[in-house]
Amino acid sequence: MLVTALPAMLLACGTLPVRDAALPQTPIPSAWFSLATPPPVPQPASSLALWWQRFGDEQLTALITRSLLANTDVRSAQAALQQARALRDVKSASLGPSLSAAASAQHSQTGGNTAVNNFQAGFDASWEPDVFGGNRSALNAAEADARAAAASLASVQVSLAAEVAVTYMDLRGLQARLAIARTSLATQTETLQITRWRVQAGLASSLDEEQAIAASEQTRALIPTLQTSAAQDLSSLAVLAGLAPGALQDTLGLPAAVPQAAGDLALAFPADTLRQRPDVRAAEHRVSAALARVSQADAARYPGFQISGSLGLNALTLGSLGSSASVARALLASVSVPLFDGGALRAQVRAQEAALEQARVAYQAAVLTALKDVEDALVSLQGNRERLASLQTAADAAFNADLLARQRYTSGLIDFISVLETQRTLLATQDSVESTRASLSADHVRLYKALGGGWTPAAETTSHP
């Protein structure tokens, strides 16, 4: 009777309310504020997938490739993705019926009575009709969690590639600055020797000699600082690549020029950039997961239904186990209705609604952060370009001034103060040129990261703003 009454009970219970699944409204500009000329057409995501190849540095490419395979953060994110997918499969399995089989044999005797055998074999099946969509909502939440985990893995890969590249640029910049410091020290040492000869000849005072010693020792003191920073960058790169500190000394220890990015990058529109950013996608999927969990919590307030049955054999002897008399059948339909729980189920719905609001706010924050990252990278890139142009002009002038000052000082036409000032200016400008050149390359890396470069978006249905 209960089985035949189930359809009427289902119709009487009604359906759950439909909630708004739209993403929260977030202000998105039509063009980048810091970009003078908007891009004529959107740039495809594939052009940013391997952005590090644009620098034309084989060591950088090999280092990032290895890091993406061996880095511990990437491997941890991959395990998290596998876990999320397995949990999704668990929720998917709960939508269908379950079937189990069992068999047993028993031999028992009480006191002096004759021993009795009992043989049993059978199947048990059960199914919970997902009338109000609670199980389906749980599956949707798990699917969204799996998509968010996949996007989080991509976000880790994007961040890792950028971190490796920025550290590599810093290392090459430090190596270039170290070479400049050593060259400057050699020049100052030569000037010191000339000054000592002039002091011995009575053409200069001991004050000039002491000033020359002070200048050369100041430059000498700069070298250990640069060496320490370079060694720390080497250790950081090794750990990022899943290696022990010091493992890259032989391959990256020799100085090399700071790689420069190709200047043919055409920026995408802001809305297209948001579609490329994996952290924004992850935030969107978390909104979907939170929305599904609200529906799941709401469905728990309504009646639950279950249909179960069993088919088995029960006999006293193994030979009679297959006879029709040993067959046992059972079919059961049940319904459970929450009557009073002190408001716990309603409170659970409110809790999930609050979690949904948090996910919506987090999505808005991810969008705004993405827009800010691009704008900051563009401003820094433009500023360092202008700075590098001026510093290169200053360094050329300082080099000529230093050459003329040393020639005139040797001839006794100027005092030592002029030589000292030109040498200090030359060292400062050349050091600033290399430092800014490394910063400019790092700005390109940060721009690629801000644009979501370093991964290829999978084909999926999204509803970005």
C-alpha cells in the first residue's frame, strides 16, 4: 500500500524554490586605464600559455618547465584536484541504487539436541528517490568544487611560473651588478695606485690617498652583499624546481644577461582577461558550489523517501537451497518527515546562505584584484621603461666623464675630488641601469601573470561578467 501511495505523497509535497544563480555585479571597465591605446581585438588565451618562451632564454624555459612538474605546491594542488574529483564521484554514485550480495552457512547445536544447519544466500537493494534534489545538489556542489580545484591548480601554476621568472631576472640582474662592481673596483684600485705615486712625487696630498682608499673599500664592501643575494636567489630557484639548495650552482652560477621580453604583446580587454584568470574562475566555481549547498540544505527540510528490497535463499541443507520453497522476497518503501528539530534545519539553510554571500563577496574581490594587478603592472612597466631610458643616457655620460677625469687627473689638470665624484657617479648609474633592466623584465613577468598567462583554459561553460 505504501508503495502505491508514494506518487500521491510526492505530488503533495511540492517543489523547492528556485534561487538566483547569477554572479554578483562587479564594475568592469571597457579598457585599461593605464593603456594609452586599447587593443584592436582580444588576444587569444593560447598566446599567453607559454609566455616565458617570449624571453628567448633556454635556461629560463627549462627552469620553469621543471618547476611546473616537480614543485611541491603544484604536486599538492594536483593531489587536491584528485581528491575533489573522487568526492564528486562519491556524490554521483549516491544518485543510483545500491546492490549488495551476502552468503552464510551456520552449524549449531544446543545441549543434546540434534545439530542444525542453516544456509543463506541473497541480494539486498536500496534506492533513495531524489525527489527534492538534495542529492543532485550535493553532486552539483562536488562538481563545482572539482572545477574550483582545477582552477586552483592552474592558479598555482601561474603563480609559480611568475615567481621562478622574477627570481631568475633578479639573479641575472645581481650577476650583472656584481660584474659592474668588480670592474669599478679594478678602476678605483688603479686610480689609488696612481694617487700613491703622485703622493710619493709630492704632486698630491695624503688626503687624496685616503679618499681613494675609502672609495675603493666602499666598492669592495658592495661585492659580498651582491654575492649573498645572488646565492639566495640560486637557492630559491632550486627549491622552486623541487631541488636541494645549491643544485643549480653549476648551471646558473655563471653570469648571463638579463633576458628581455618581446615587445609584441597585445593586451586583451578587461573582460577577456577575467576569463583567462584562473583565480577568478576558481572564485566563480566556489559561488556555484555554495549555491548548490544552499539547495541541498533546503532539501533536507522536506520528506525523504527510500525503497529497498531483498531476494534470498534460506534452507537447512545445501542441496535444498535452490528449491522454490527456500526463496524469500521482501519489498519495503519508507518515508521520513522531519517534524521538530528546534530549528536546526532552518539554521543550516541560513548558514549555507551566509556561506554563499561570502563566496559572492570573494568573487567580487577576485575580480577587482585581477583588474588592479593588470593596472599596477602596466604602470610599473611604463615607469621603468622611462627610467631605463634616462639612466642609460646618464650612464653613457658618466662613463665619458670618468674617462676624461682620470686622464686630466693623471696630467695634473684637476684635483682628486673630481675623479672621486665621477667614479661614484659612474658606479651608481651603471648599477641603476642593470637593476632597472632586471625590474623591467620582472614587470613583463608580472604583467603576464596579471593577464592569467601560464595555463590553457579548458573548454567549459562559464558565465563571466
